[in-house]
Amino acid sequence: MLSNVTSRPSAGQTPGVPSGGLGLPRPGSAAGAAEEAEPSSATAARGAEGQTDLVASAFPSAAAGEPDPLLIAGDLPTERHRLPARVTRYWRWRAVYSSLPVLVPLIIGAMVLPWGPWWVRWGIVGVFVAVIAACIILLPPIRYRVFWYAVSSTEVDIQNGIIFTKRNVVPMRRVQTLLTERGPIADHYRLTNLKIRTAAGSVRLSGLDRAEADELCDRISRLTDLADDV
């Protein structure tokens, strides 16, 4: 007995297609709209990821633990070195002895030369003495707070000043000579003055501890040799 293996499709049905259809949503349905939106959103996501990768490759971030190449030695507060506290006394005594060539002739002129009334002569001397004394008392602590230096493998960074702050950055490859100076007052306080000379001029570190100055000279000498070899 033969069984029916084929049947005619019902009216309006496409041949070869089941009555349930292919399972594809109709264009106007909500499911169709959602599925149509998914490819576009996926493409947008891929585009955003690609743009992020391009930005990241164009501006690579510094690895953890590595210093920023744009920073110089003194930009890191931990690398800054201060002078010993006794340097303020050294600066004051040096200012006293430096003012003697001005004060002594002024006092002698007020005593010997008969110019004007006595109170005018000694008034001028008193004003000079007051100004010099105020500078000797007030300016060294300000200079001490402003001054610091830092040394890296590529430069020497120095900041100093009293009223106006000045910062000098000396590349190691420009260093030509190192000169240490120590007078009687500096020797009394166990301090040393270091002068770094370059082709463009020189910078001065006044009031370094004696051992620190020797160590700094050795370090700069080694780094300068390395810079010359590069």
C-alpha cells in the first residue's frame, strides 16, 4: 500500500518552506529591529576599540616604576638635597667681613672729614649699619630655605636666590671643570664651596658639607666621563 510522500502546499505558502517559516523575524517586528541593531552596535563597538588601540599606541603610557622622561632631576622632591643648617652662620660671618671694606672707610670719613654737622655724618653711618645688620640677620635663613640641588645621570639642577628665585640646569656633557674653594671661615664650619664651570659660564654651590662636596665632585666626575663617552 502506497503512502503519500508529498503534499501540496496550502494556499499562500511557498513551496519547500514549512508552515512555521524559516524562523526569521518579519522586518517590521520588534525582534527584527533588535537583531538589525545588534550588528551595527557590534560594528560601533569594534570601531571604538580600534580607535582606543590607535590612541594608546600613539601615546604610550609610562610603565609602572619608570620616571617620566620629561622630568629633570629637581622635579622630584625626593632627589633634592639641602645644605647643612650651620651654613646660615657661615653666610652671616662672611657678610660681616665682606661689609668691612665699606663700613671702615665710612666710619673714618665721619670721624676725620669735616663735612656737614656731626649728626648728619653719624646718621648716614647708622643707616648703613642698620641696613647691613638687617640683611645679615634676615637674608641667610631665606636663602637657606630656597636653596637646593639635585644630581642625575644627565644634569645638575640648582635652585637659589633670595628675593628672586633662579634655577640653573647644567647638562653633564657641558661640564668642563670642578673647582672647590675653602677659606678660613668655611674651614672653621667644615664647609666647602663648589664651582661648576661650563663653556657658557659657571654655577656655584656655596656651603656644602666637606664630605658631601668631595662625594659630589667624584660623582659628577664619573658622570661627566660617561657623558663624554656617549
